[in-house]
Amino acid sequence: MNEARPVSSNQHGPHEDTVAVVERHLNTVFKKPFQEHNLRAFEEINAQVEDWKGPVILDSCCGVGESTAKLAAQHPDAMVIGVDKSAHRLARHSHYQNNEKGQRYWVVRADLIDFWRLANQAGWELEKHCILYPNPWPKAAHLSRRWHGSPVWKNVVELGGQLHMRSNWSLYLLEVTQALMVSGYQAQVSLVKSNGEVMTPFERKYKTSGQPLWQLDADLSKET
């Protein structure tokens, strides 16, 4: 129950369509209407951001919010916002909650397809952006379901900050590196140290299973 299965994919390298898909999305406008509940959720947290004058860290796909609490502890001078679309996962956050020392963080239920666009429209400029949830779409036919293959990828790029991603599938992060290169940025992919802090329940399972964990880092404030 506590072990993670290795990633199984019919891809043997980065998807051959990655560059073309990213280029198309960078040059088109995504016009999908915003869902009302996402608008309400964003408006509530945006009011907090507008009143806050310090750095903002976004923890996208935060799941149960363990990583959100840990990021807040690591960055006590920042406002940390965790976002996930699952009410079930967020309902489990109390188990991981850790703000008794006054850390400033929130967990928000919203779909990132809307949230990222709304944050971009509102002019958010992130200090750091973490996407620690591993890629759940390993089949080649699923490229469009990966964040870098979706129409909202350019919103991720425009939110700026230090982008930090983690996965037990290095190929996924190599694809993101390609997407960033097309977007005008450089990224580095490296192994997470075995004695590094576990940020999510997924990472805990990888460690138990003896699987390597990879990380991607990119400075989205500096174009190449």
C-alpha cells in the first residue's frame, strides 16, 4: 500500500510533438469560459494577495497541502498558496497543517486551468512556483493532458518566478525542459538527494519504493 509503481510508458524519449504543440499554444488565445466556482475561489484569495506586499509562492497541484505547509515553514517571509481541484484531497489537509508558528499560507480549491489564467490576468508576479505533483499521463497519446502540452502553459511561464518541479519520471521533466526552451527559458534537471526533505505523500512512496526522484529548476524571470 505504501509503495509506488514505476512509471510505464510507450514513450522512449521526449514526445516528438512537444515543440510544435508548445509553439501553437504560445501563439494562440485560450478562450474557454471561466467556471463560476473558480472565479469565486480566485477572488477570495486575490483579495489577500492584493493586501500583501511581500513575496508570493504558488504550490500548484498541492494535493493534501503537505508541501504547502512545508513551503510556508521554509519561507516565513512569503505568502504561500496551495491550489488543488480535489475537495477530497484538501479535506485531508488538517493532518499536515503546520501554521502554529504563524506561517502565512492558504489552501484553495480551484481548477488550475482557470486559476493560472486568472492569476495572470490579475498581474501576479510569483517569487516561486512549485508543481510537485508527478505527471499522471505517461502514454504518448496524453501529451495534451500534461501541463506543458496544454493551452495554459503560457500562463505558467508568464507568472514568472523560480519554477520548481519534481517527478519520478525523468522523461516528463525533459519534455518540460523542451517546452521551456521554446518559451525562451533554460532549465536544469537533476536528481533529488536521497536525504532531502520529503515534500509530498507521493515522494514518501517513491522513497519507500527505492525509486529515484528528479527535479527541474528554471528561472522564469530570465529569458535566454
